[in-house]
Amino acid sequence: MSRTPFVGGNFKCTGTASSLTSLVKGFNDSITGYPEVEVVIAPGTEYLGLVKAVAHRNIGISAQNCVPKSGACTGEMSAEQVKDVGLPCVIARPTTRRQQVE
């Protein structure tokens, strides 16, 4: 059984609506020749809807982080919210956030 090649991009805290739209449109043009590669990108939370609307259907959109349960976690996204907005995955405990949770 062979593995599916995977390319992922975490945008961290970079980009604007305009620059991310241009970037994702470039990705859309680039992936058409590589149907066997799984591509997932993770924009900031405020741009998830925009990127999801612009991205080719073969590009997966991921949340950058989430907390396990809904509640009083200002600025965070819960696992329930990630699922509710239709995101198939999340970067679990990225290194830049580990110390804040533990």
C-alpha cells in the first residue's frame, strides 16, 4: 500500500484578505497537474471563510489550533466549532501554542 504525498501550509499570523486570495488562487492553478497529492492549508481563523470560498475543492482547509471544549476561551476555536464550519482537520497543538495550554 503506497502513501499519498501530503503538502501542508500553515499561514501562521500572516497575510491579508487580498494577499491570501492571490496566494490561494496561485495554489489553485498549481495543483491541477498533481491530483495524487493531498494539499491542506491553514489560514488564520479570521480568514477561514475567505480561503475556503476561494480554494479549489481539492485543497483542504485546516484550523490552526483548537481547544477541546467550548467555553470561556477568548480568541480560541473549539473542536465543536471546527467541525461546525466544515473543516476536516486542525493542526493539533502546534509548537507555538504548547506552552500556553500546559
